[in-house]
Amino acid sequence: MAKLTFLGATGTVTGSRFHLQIDGKNILIDCGLFQGPKRVRIKNWEPFPVSPSSFDFVLLTHAHIDHSGYLPKFVREGFSGKIICTHATAELCKVMLKDSAHIQEEDAKWANKKGFSKHSPALPLYTAQDAENTIKLFKPLHYGDFFQLSEHTRVKFHDSGHILGAALIDIKTKKGEGSRKILFSGDLGRPEIPILNEPNQVYNVDYLVLESTYGLRTHKSVDPVGELVEVINRSMKRGGSLVIPAFSVGRTQTLLYLLRLLEEEGRIDSYPIYVDSPMAIEALKIFDDHIRDFDLLTRMQKMQGKDIFKPQNLHICRSKEDSIAINRQRKGVIIISASGMVTGGRILHHLAQRLPDSKNTVLLMGYQAEGTRGRTIQERKKTVKIHGVHVPINAQIEMIDGFSGHADYNEMLAWLMPFNKVPKQVFMVHGEAEASEAMAEKIRKTYGWNVTVPQFGQSFELT
């Protein structure tokens, strides 16, 4: 008997945490931060529902903070087992967890300095030392490798096509003639996204835990690269600057790849491009070292000697002084900074500087979760609160969703089509409540499968 308990990513797109008890082992699949509204974020500060010291393994689908960002607190509270993931995920997490700790420490210092926190003193969720302690526990695997979790249970990773290193987690228990396979999708990628492979197909699945971020929507952009060209040209013609909040891992590298390609093709001029995210800069080297994990076209360009992530007029902003210096560039520049949902980091300072000016443009290139500053900007509210100040939203707001790393509902249904057996049960997670319910109903109507939308803390026996 196995038991699966949902400790996150229920009714929200963040905080992925799934507790699997199987073959005498306690396993946590993903260990993510809750992001978005305060009622969701506050869960990060609550004691974990199960003692972290009782877990044997954490299995990570990928490195994004809503899937990995709780790890340092989990370790500080007693977890000392192995963290199993792909090699690229392990390398990215080393960068991302340290960066996350740094941002939290800096935000706490800023809150104390300005006095806008309700807590005195404001404290970070975890520290850089907690992140360092966590990094020591990683044990990476290659795609396709088998790892024995116990005598009868193994785990294997398949490429999910979401970001570098992202994986579908395939857990199989075999005793005698019987077997059971549980598959966790993590974040399911999409076809034809630059750089990345399409999601692998997995067969003989008995239980499926499937994301539903885009369960209510399809991606509207039929030509996202063409839209990017139009946004850049409109922005530059307006005489302002273009600010792009972008995830440090995945979106930033895809943008640099495309900007370099568009310059080569003559579709855009060569503008000064500032990458202002220490984590994105660290991640760039990891991407260069893992070209073998990308699609065939990207590998071919690398074989031809191209520096695939380097546009002509690229400026890497490593220091705080480099970041501040961008303020002197008031027009004709492209600023790429983290985070993608505007939840923290250097992007806050750039938006505080540029949002009030109608000549400037802010380009959002992915899903903006409920309660984030990104959602406030996307909805074109009058102001957005940054560092305790209500900043006017006068800049032009553009949105391109065709670069999203999440499959929409049609793409998910297409990925499910080749399943060679009907799963006993499908669990919809990692979506706002309406999106999860909508995706569940689409699977029921299309395939007639048994689909459940679990609630926080709900457990299921997997027979």
C-alpha cells in the first residue's frame, strides 16, 4: 500500500509539496515556496505538517523556486536525507537557493531600514548558511538513470521540456508479479519552445499527478517571436526603455537566444541589452555547460561555433553599482531582470524607476500568479506597491504568453493521448482552483478517466 498526501500546490500554482509513503519510505516530491497572496505565502512560515526529520528523500521535478525554494527551511527543521534530481537541476538549485536566501536577507534588511514591516525585526525565511547546508545533500542523476529508493521501489527521470533539467518523476514499485507506477508531471513543457525538447512520453502509468496552470486557457500567441519583434520595435520607436521581468532560469536564457537570433536575421536593431540578475548570470554558464540537454537545432548552432546566448550589445550587470548605473540609460535600452512575477529582486528597483513614465514599456512573458505584483501590473491597476511605496502604472504594458513553459489544456490533452492504459486516478494540482477543476473536467469528457482535484492536506491510498 502507498499513501499520497497533498501538502501544497492545491488551489494555487505555487508551493509544490507532495508526501508519498511507499515501501516503508517517506518521500517528498518537490519542496517549493508558496508565492502570491499573503494568505498563501504565510504557509511558508507555518511548521511543516510532517516532521522533516522523518523523510528519507526529496525528489525534485525542477529548480524553480515554487518547486525547490522551501528546501533550506526543510533542512534547517531536520531533514538530512538525499535530494534526488537531474544534474542540471542540482547545479541550478545551488545558484537559486543561495540567491533566494540572499534576496530574503536583503529584503528583511530593507524592511527594517525603511520600517514598513509589521514585524520587528523583520527576519528572512532562511539564511545563506541554510542554503549552503542544503546543497550538500544533493545526489544528481542523468535522465533515464534508475535509483533505488527501497528494495522494491525505484525512481527514474524523464525530460519534461519545461526548463533545463526539468523532469517527469517516474516512481515504480514491483513486488512479485505486481507493479505500480506513479508519475509526477512537475511543470509540463510545450512543443516548439526555443531551446527545449518536447516533453517525453511515459507509459504504463497507474497514478498521475498533473499540473493545471493553464487548465482554463490556451496560449493565444500563434507567433510569439513575431510579437516579440513588434513589441521591441514599438517600444524603441516610443523613445523609452523596455523592461522585461523574466525568470532567471529559463526565460532569461531563451530571451538572449532569441534576441541574438533576431539581430542575425535583421528583424531588430542591435540595442543595448542589460541582464541585471546575479542568478541569471550564474545560470548562463550552467546552460552553456548543458547544451547536450537542449533540442537538436540549439545543439547544431553550438557545433557551428555560435555563442548562442550572446546578442551583440550585451551588458552583464554583476554588482549593485552596475545595476544602479542602468538608471542613467533612459531610452533605447532593453532591461531583463528577475523575478518573472515581480515578487522580489532587482526588477523591483527598475520598475519603481520606469513604471511612472508612459514612454516606457513593461513586457510580461509568462503566467502571473494571483496576488503577485506581476498580476497587478498585468491587470493595469493604477498603482503597484514596491518597497512600501505605491508606484503609478503609467508605462505601456505588453503581454506575450506564447513563451510560457507550461502546456495549455490542449497541449496537456495531446500529451495524455498516447497513454497506453487508463490510469487508476489522475490528480490535478499546481493551478488556481478554477483552472484545476476545468482541466479535470476536460480530461473526464475527453478520455473518461477518473480525475480528482485534491484539497490541502488530503490523503489518498494508492492500491
